[in-house]
Amino acid sequence: MKKLSILALGLVFACNSTQKTVSEPAQTAKVADPVPYAETITQDDLKEHLYTYASDEFEGRETGQPGQKKAVEYLKAHYESLGIPAAKADGNYFQEVPLEVSNVPEGSISINNTVFELGENVVSFSSAEGNYENVVYVGYGIEEGDYSDYKDVDVTGKLVLIKAGEPVDGDGNYIISGSAEKSVWSNMSEGMGKKAELAQSKGAKGILYYDSQNYPRYKGYFGFMKTNNSGRMQLAGDHAETILIILDEKSAKAIYSDIENENATKTIPTSIALNIASANDKVSSENVVAILKGTEKPDEYVIISSHLDHIGVTADGQINNGADDDGSGSVALLEIAQAFKKAADAGNGPKRSIVFLHVTGEEKGLLGSQYYTDVDPIFPLDQTVVDLNIDMIGRIDPNYKGARNYLYLIGSDKLSTELHNLSEEVNKKYTNIEFDYTYNDENDPNRFYYRSDHYNFAKNNIPIIFYFNGTHADYHRPGDTPDKINYDLLENRTRLIFYTAWEIANKDKRLVVDKAPATEE
């Protein structure tokens, strides 16, 4: 699911004034009114774009497929028509993002000469080969504060056996939290990854992960991928060298029969042979990136982002048009770009540079934004002031209890108090949208803060705002079509983002980062 990008604020910004003498007071700064430019963002224009961008012709814009190629050409043509140049120095609007799909692996593992077939008692989503004569059991595989399952043990180059969950004390309280509340180490969607990352940082060659409660879900997902011949997409060359194999009760107890009751770290003499093979298919895809250079601070960058891809065509031939997800964010970004260009043409261009970033592979795991931040930032991250991320802003959450003129905001206060206050002030001045911060709560189980492209910027200490209208019955379904978009809301929300970007771009000083970046726990 996607998120929304930039809130908008329009305030005064100073034009250049000529300094006459050192002692003479500065002239009063000219005020540029952003409203005329925001008003060029209209329902009609948004609708015209979206009925093309989310049409059947674009075939659901699946990453690397022909429909996605049509989408990037559409975006490029728009920037060319506006006269907004490509961000890359060579004049190419496309930032190639090399991807590959790891095919569903096949094979088995042998534990003390007993064979366990992949997809039955063991599951893995990548290749794993090698022979081992022992396994280091590290209980829950947790290290936090004064607690560590890795105390006085060296797992470098070894297989480690870890079980799901976390330890409790004699009173039944969880040791990590110190209360009756479980910590993130017990969370199905995050606990395994967190434990695997820790084991890898300790030098482990591979992880054997036992989770009896959730194993049927992993097995079901593996079966679905195999039936549909769909592997996991990732950045090319981004291979985790660490092995990860998920075990059911039978295979786990074949290694250590007391795994349910014993938590103490120990080395277990066990003969294990891993025979799981997989191959990767290359995928061609690209981000689309344009830039409007700043007039006074061209080397500071305000990024406005949305993802250009969707999930394509179903097995029975139905097209997932993705009008809301994230056609709404894509066309909003086009209209925001047009508004900024009209301001620049009138002599009121932004002080800072505005980067219009359409990323690919969001639906495959935030891959386009990951490539931009982690592999090939076109502009330095330490000169990037903010990322305003737009993902699904054209519909109404049927579960929302308030008025229809609302928007979920996520992340505005995570790194910069100033950004949060600025977005609130902009909204009050120009758009009067009801901001809902439900999904901004760190304890919200949806964890949306970590699930859209803004997170790849936030993890690099760059302030973000994620705008989002919530999910609906047509989310990731063929029913997400342009006729169901609320174009009046899309217009107002898009203007909000423009105003916010305008204010940030024209501030005398860049946003203050006064909080440490949150990490996915």
C-alpha cells in the first residue's frame, strides 16, 4: 500500500535585493503569493492525466513490464512539454534501476541423514548450499540492553538455530519490555528479519528459524509463489549471503529435541547438508527524475516522490489499473511540477531545487527509492532537505469516522519538529484538511511508516511526510479505477502538498533535524 507525499505551505519568500552599503538596512523582501500557482492544479487536469495513466493501455504498470514502460514514457513526455529538465547530468530522465527476480528455489536439506523437502517441512526463498557438522543454538536470538543470547559465543561462519518469540521472567513478564507487553522481537512481520540481521552482524553464515505458530503461513506463501511461478524481486546484486531457512516442528526437533523448553545457548553436533538451488532473471526498470533548479540555493534539494508502478494483470487477465495506488500520487506530482514551473516562468522560482522523483518497484519492496538512496543518489543525501512522499490520495477510507475532507499524515514529526509545525500551519492557512495521525503512532500494527518510499529517505536522517488516504475495498484489486477517484479531494490534497513544498523550498534556512532517525525494529 502506498503513502502520500508533501504537505503544502505557501508563505512569503525573499527575492534578491541589492545591497547598497554595508551600513544601509536591507530592503523589505518581496512577497510571492503561491495561490495563483496552486490554483493551476485542477480537478480537470488531474482527471485527464489519470484516465490515461490508469487506463487499460498501461496494463497495471507492473515493474519491468510493457505497461510500466508506457508509464515512464508518459511521465517523461510531460516534463519535456513543461520544459523541466532531467535530473541526470546526461539529460536522461530515466535512472536505470537494475533488478532481478530470484526464482522459487527447489531442493531439500538433510538433517542427520533424514531428508526434509523444501515446501514441506522446511521453507526458503533463496538458494542455500553447504555441509555443516554442528549448529549453534542461540535460543531466541535476541540482544537488547543487558540481555543477550550471544553472550560468550562465537557464531562466525556457523549455522545458528533460533526460535520465534522472546524470553519471560518468573512472573510471566517479557524480559525485553519489562512488562506484560511483547516487544517487536515477537512480531511475525519484523521479528524474524530483526533476528536474522543480528545473527548476520555476528558473523553467522546462516539462520535456521523455528516458528511453529506461523510456519503454515510461510509454507502457504511459498506454495503460492511456486504455483504462480513468481519469485522475489530485488536490486540486482543485492543478495543476502546469509542463509535463511524456516523450520516446522518436525525439522526443528530433528536438530534439537528440547528446542521448545530450553533457551540456553549451546553447540549441537548435527550433520546438516543444504541442497537448495535457485536462479535469477534480470528485470529492466527505471525511476523518472526531473529537476527545477533553485534560484538562491540550487544545491539544496526538496524531493517530492511517488511510485509509478502497480501490480499489473491478474492470472485470469484482469487489469489492476492502480488509479489510487499510486496513479493518484503520480498525477499529483505532475500537476505540482506544472505549478512550480509556472511560478518559475513568472520570475518566482523556488530558492531551493525541487526534485520530482517517480520511483519504480515500490510494490516489489521499495526498490526504486532504495536504489536512489542506497546505491545512486543523483543529488547528495546530505544536501537533501526533505522528502514529501505521495501514495494514495484520491479515495476515502470507508472506515474513516470523520468528515471526507481528511488525510492521514505519517512521519512529519519523526525527525523534525519544525517540519511538523510547518505542515500544520500551511494546512490551516490554505487548505483546512483534517489531519489524522492514527497511523503515525509507533504502536500502530500496520507500521505504514516503514512501508512506503519515504522510509528510504528517513533512514538516512532526511525529514519526510507521507500522505495517505487509507486503504479501501479496491486496494490491489481490478476495481481501483479512475472513475472511483474523488477529484475534488485529490485537487485539494495536491494543492496542500504544493504549498508545503513551496514553503520548505523558500525558507531562509533549511529544516532543522532535531530527532534521531527511527529504524525498523
